[in-house]
Amino acid sequence: MNTKAVPAELRKALVWDIERGRSDRLEPFPWQTDTCIGSWHYNASLFENHRYKTAATVVTTLIDIVSKNGNLLLNVPVKGDGTIDADEVKILEDLARWMKVNGGAIFGTRPWIVFGEGAADVAAGNFGEGKARGYTAEDIRFTTKGDTIYAFVLGWPGKPVVIRSMAGNSPLVTGDVDNVALLGHDGKLQWSRTEEGLVIKMPDEKPCEHAFAFKITGLKTNASADTGNLPYVPKPLPPAPAK
């Protein structure tokens, strides 16, 4: 059962649903965002004025949610005859192209020990999505599958990516990196691991649009690490002032 406004003590039994919003942290129990690319019911003016959420917004929102142990329920409103308009078709086709390349880093994954790197990104709670800032190449989100760690960069950097959570002295991991691959890119990447972070040189061409997933093998997660005071763990935004 998914329901809104679930107190923390009931989240073992009920799935916390956040309408048009997100959590600002890695949650211990599964949760869900329900949102829409436009209005909950079909609104022709959104099509006529091209005001739907973009595929880039949906993709980066999805990644952020999954990295925090959440699920995205996305509504695509239909017209009275049951069809969808051309802009909605384009968004879904863009999502399908992105998922064909990166779906392995989303489906069947689990959160990592921290959800990501970057500044605070979203005001938690219902109807907070309009307060979220746009993502850049400085924003990184993590998922895992078995011994593999996936690191999503939420913008094309145009320079080497530095993943600070995987630095040589990071308390989050043990062992060494065996390999770094960029999903959708056939060539080998140049990378090194320093005290600054895992430094990855980007290829000249993008393998897809919107966000880019690195597949990292060899490192072991240090499950006993204290993540509470690490400088690269995003801190929650302060609560919105009461109206």
C-alpha cells in the first residue's frame, strides 16, 4: 500500500508516497514519487505551448529518486480518445533511447552507501519539485548491482570527471578499481585514482543525451563507514517557511 504523509514509524509497513516531490536523502525503506509530465488530466494548452517536462528533467529526476531508494511513478495524460499528443510521444521516445543505453544502471539496482555528490538539490516533501534546482555535471548519483557501482553524471562535463567518494583515501570504499566503462561508449577510458578522487577522462562524443552512467568494478563498499559528517555528502535544504 502506497500512501502520503506516512510517519517514519510506519514505513516498514507502508510505502511512503511523495506527490510531485522527492526525498532529500537516502531513505532506509523503499518510497515513491508520483508526478506527471504535465497536468494530472490532459490539458491541451500544455501541448500547444510546449510546456511539458523535458526528457532531461524526467531522466535526472528518475536517477535522483532511484539513488535514494525510491521509485518513480510517471503519469502521461491522455486525450479524450485515449491517444497522446506529438510532444508526449517525443518525450517517451527520448526516454526509451536513453533507457536502451542506461537501463542496466537503473533496473534491478540498489542504492549505494551514499546517494551522490553535489549541492543540496531539492526541498523534501509533497509538491516540492518546483523548488528543485537544475542539475549540472557537478552532480553525481550512485546505484549498485552486485559488486558493480554505477555513477551517473547528470550533465556533460566537457572535462575530466572527479568522483570524490572513490578517492584513494575515501572511507566509503576498500580495494582498487579494476575497470571504468561509460555505458554506450565502446572505447576504453583513461582514468586514475588519486587522493582527490576517481578521475575519468571523458570521450570526445556523448554516448547518449541527458545523463551519463559509469560502470565501476573492483571497489568494495565499506559498509561500516560513518557517512554522517563526510564533506561530499549533500546536506538537506532547510525546511520551507510556514505559510
